[in-house]
Amino acid sequence: MFVAAGPTVAAILIRKAEARVCGQSGVTPKCDTFDCNGADDVWGWCWYANDGCCRNDGLKKICDCCTVNYPNVHGYCPSGTNVRCIVESCGNDPRLLTVVLTGLRWDNSTGYGASAAVAAEAGSKRVVVTNADDPFAAAIAAPLAGALGSPVLAFTGAGGGTIATATGSANAAHLSAIRTLGAETAMIVGTVDSAVATELSALGLTIDIVSPLADPGPLSAAVAERIISINDINRTVTVTETGLSAAALPLAASFAAINGYPLIVGSDAVATVGLPTVYVGPEPIDAGVPSERTKATSLAALSIELAELAAAAPFVDASRVTIAPDGSGDLMGLINTQAPIVLHPAGSLGPVADWLQTHSLRFGALTEVFYVTGPGALDTQNFWQLQGTVNGFRVDQLTGESGQGLPVIRQPWAERPIGKARIDGALEWGSEVTPSYWTSSAQTFRR
């Protein structure tokens, strides 16, 4: 009977072998992510394997996520729990998540603006208000918000004479965010509908009209004057109204907001303000002031270039970053995270995984990564990769065949607490030389 059933038994054994990971003798599956935080979940201990299970020759950690009365082997679990799934690492202890991953909720009417503002927990009593139908106004307003540590919220309804305030309407999320943040003053930039100002006044906010202009060039110059009056800076960021420069408007606005530099639109406004500038995009522009220019020729590459410039700047917190799908329709709302925006391919990390690791090697460990939960969001496998990359689990180094790597090393008592596992193969964050900020002698550091 056994011989007759040979193919069936062989198929079962193959499936069990495929369920293993390198260094594992059982068939418990890998956890979908590095989270073990359900109501009945608790971390167990780990075992080690180093026979070809890591490309970097590190000591592989395989750790049990345990669940109360789960129908599986007991493994290295506390009493009353059994193994539900396992996590593995070629670097740091895979049970210890040190980087906060904050998901930003997509709203069909307002995008990410309101949820990003609340998630960033800006403590300013001001909010900058602008027109959702004018992307240049929102971008120009963003650096003013950045200089004040405030959110910028773009309301709909400009020119219509009304403002929808019902739950789920275009502006309801923004009004809710303003209440949550406890703002006391609304600084208005651009042609915002009078009904918006009326509604904000009804909430008890003081209205401060920064500039009511509609033309992006003069508006940017006017807002620059306000920023210069409150923030001691000596440079600007400049975009044009066409080409890649215009497409990169949210990225340029985010970079400017993080630094507290005004965003200028067009050469005439640059000449009016008269400060050194960095041009974002390849489009020709020259206003006769000392300048730098970005080099990237795609939005994704440009997002990384600007993020690296921001991280190298003085007074900028390089431990926080925002990632979003390339092609996202609401990058402007992500400015409210007050962290550089880096674009990844829709659904996957792609080259951003390597960049996140390089960034941490240059500037130190990350503390928080904002990611979007709307269109183009990371799938489960890529979220697992994100967790593993930013927490130093070296998931890129996992290798070997299922069931390979035995015998294993039992985890000593002293190494069983979370965070105490051996970290052979871990990277030393902040160990590499950081790139210089500006390369031109014409540029000076922010005063």
C-alpha cells in the first residue's frame, strides 16, 4: 500500500519541505509581516542558523510568533501558547520593530492632506489655507506652513460661493483636522473662496490673509516676503510652470517646506526676491542669481535627489521619510508629513528599498516612515520588505533552500528577551560619510 501511494506521499512531503525556511526543521509558515501583536499573540524565543542561510555570512535568527492555544507545535513559546508563524533575519533581532510605520488614509475628496496633518502631529496653533483647484497656490503656501511647523490644507469651493461641511464632503476632513490640531489662526494664501474664510471664522479662527493674488509668480514673491520676515533664510527653491519642473511641483514644495525656504515660480519672481536659489527640473531658467540645479530626469529619481539634499541640510530631521507610489494624484497632501517624499513603483518598493538602507547608513537610523494606503499602496510582501529594510533585518540577504542549514543553534537564555538576540550581520547605521549639502561656492548655509 505504501508503494502504491508513493506519488501521493511524495507530493505531501514536497509541500511540507516547501513550507520550511532555510535553517528550519519544521513546517510552520513564515509570518506575512514582522508584526506579532494580535490580542492572543506573544513573541517566543529564537534559534540560530549560519550554514549558508545568509548571503552576508551573518547569523540567521528564526523566531516564533506564538498564539494562545494555537493548533501547532509548542516550539519556543511561553506556556499556554503555540507557534503560529515565524520571522527571520540576517541582521537585527526580527522581533524588535524600532521604526514607526505610519499609514496615511486616502480620502476620495481630500486625498491625504488631512490624515497626513494629523499623523505628523504638528503642534502649531496656525494652519495655512489655500485653494485646492490651484496646485501652484498650494505649493507656494507649503513652505510658509513648513517655516511655522504647521499644516497646509487646500479647500475646494473657490469661486463657487459655498463650502460643503457635511460629513464625507470635500472639506469636512480638513475642518475636522483643524479641530483636532487646535488651530487658532488661519493664514490664507491665494484666491480662497470667501465662504471658506467665513466657515473658518465660525470655528473661532483668526483670519490672516497672506496674499490674495492668483498669478503664481507674483503670489510666490509675496509669500516669500512673509517667509523671510519670520524665518532667517538666504535662499529659495524655484520651479517653472512647464515640463518636469511643473510635474515635480509637490516634490519641490515639500523640499522647500522642510527647509523653510520660499518656493518661487518663474524667473521674474526669482529676480524680484533676489536670493540664491536651487532650480528643480531641467527646464531653462535664469534670473541672474547664484544657483544650483537638480540633475535627475524622472520624477522618481528627482524625489530621491531632493530627499538626499534635504537630509544633508542643517536643521533637517533626516530620521523621517515619506514614501508614495509614483503617479499618485495627491502628493501635495503628503507635504503635511513634514518629511521628504520619495516615490516608489506602484505596489512595490523597487529601488527605494536600497535607498532606504543607504539613507540610514549615511544619516543614522530612521525613526518613522509614512506610507500611503490608497491607490498604488505596497502589497503585503513589499510591506514585509519595508519593515525588514528600515529595521535592519537584512531581508535582502536571506538565502538558502527550504530545510537547509541544519543543525541549528539554540538561543541562550541571556539572548531570549526581545532585542537581545545576536545581531551578527547587522549594519551600523550612520557609519558612512554623508554627502555635502550644496556644491557651489556661491551657496551658503542657512543662517
